[in-house]
Amino acid sequence: MNIITYLILGIIQGITEPLPISSSGHIFLFKNIFNTTMFNSLNFEIISNFGSFIAIFIIFWKDIKELLIAFFSYIFKKETRKKTINKFKYCIFIIISTVPVGITGFIFKDTIESFYSLNGLAIAFLITALALFIVRNIKGEKDDDDITLKDAILIGLLQGVAIIPGISRSGTVLVACLLCGLKRNTALKYTFILYFPVSIGTMILGISDLVSTLELESMLIPYLVGMVAAGIVTYFSYRWLSKWVKNGKLWKFSIYCIILAIFIFIYFR
């Protein structure tokens, strides 16, 4: 049963991680609907998130490689600075956008689970729905090279709110990017390049607790099954999201979030 449970949770993680509908919120909801007792949900989130991380890394490998090469070339090779200045600035903006969520994650690391409640989750889904609906007609004009320091700070501040269960990180960042005037493709790329430092930071913060967890050895196979499932499903889920964003259909996820919030209010009365 553990393997089946974590397989399902891995699939849920894979579907919801890229989509603007909160993966942690869905996993918490699943546990409550099916009365599933798990040893440590944060441990599973760390491991399943690693599966999603690998999938998104594969998708953005070329972009990551280009950015890293340009970043270090700008620092160590003076003759290349004119060619690499824009990508170097892009990397700096990614770092700046990561700082707020890094601070909130560090401060609330040991109390995140206390944030979880079903009513709070429903309200968070409604907030997500409203945010997605507000940007439904925004297309934007900015490309990668047009992103400003002000944009990076605003995106980072809004991303810090995504620590609240039910507030989607990808959805929050996409909304912030669109509000800053980024093109849809540009917003999508920035959202998921920004995913990497955030995800790495989350794993680093949780790795010591994960290693010291007593049930880790007995739960290793179920956790790995969930991680593999999350990785595979994340890959295809992102492809679906990218088509919807490019076609201006992001707002349709707001309908789903509203339905989910209503379901929570009714089912758990």
C-alpha cells in the first residue's frame, strides 16, 4: 500500500509542480481526502521535488548551460563582456528574485507544516484563481534582455508569498512576470529558470532532516517510486503548461482552483 500511495502522490506532484495550482496543496488535500497517514510529508516533498527538478532541468538544459557559461565568462574573461553582459544581468536578476523566498523559507523552515489547514488551503486556491484571472489578457512586450532590476525585485517579493500552502510558486511567478510586462514565452522561461535556485535551496534546507529521519531506510523504495513518477509526469505536465501559456489559456486554471476551493468548503464541512 505504501508503494501505491507514494506512486499516486508522485503522479500528483508531477502534474501539479509545473502547473499554477500548488503541488504541496494538492498533496495535503489528497492526504486528507483519503485519510492517508504519512511518516513525514516534508521528506516526501523534498524527494518528489527532486524528481520534478530533474525533469525541468532536462527541459531547460540548453538555457542553463548558456547562462552559466555567459555568467562565468563575464567574470573571468574581459574580452567577452560585451557579448555576455545581458545573460550575466539575467543571472543576477535570478539571484535577486530568489532572495525573498530564500529568506522566508529559512525563517519558517521549522514551522511550514503549521501553515497547513483545509480552510486556509481553500482560501489560497481562491487567491490563486483571482491572480490567474487578472492576467488573462496580458501579453507583454519585454524579452529576456528587457527585464529590469525593479522587475526582478517585484517577482521575488511575490514569489516569497508562495510559501503559503495552496499558493502556487509557478503561478505566482508567472502572474508577477506578466504584470511586469514580460512576453508569455519570456515569463515562462523566467519562471522555470527561477525554479532551480529555489528548488536547490529547499533541498539543502531539508537534507539534514531527511538524512536523520528514522523511517528513511524503510521508506526508501516508496519514496523512490514517488520520485521517479514525479519526474516523468512533470516532464509532460510542463509541455502541456507551455502550450496553454503561449496560447493565452492560463486563466483556465483559475476555474479549476475555484472548483477545488468550493469542493474543500463543502466536503470538509
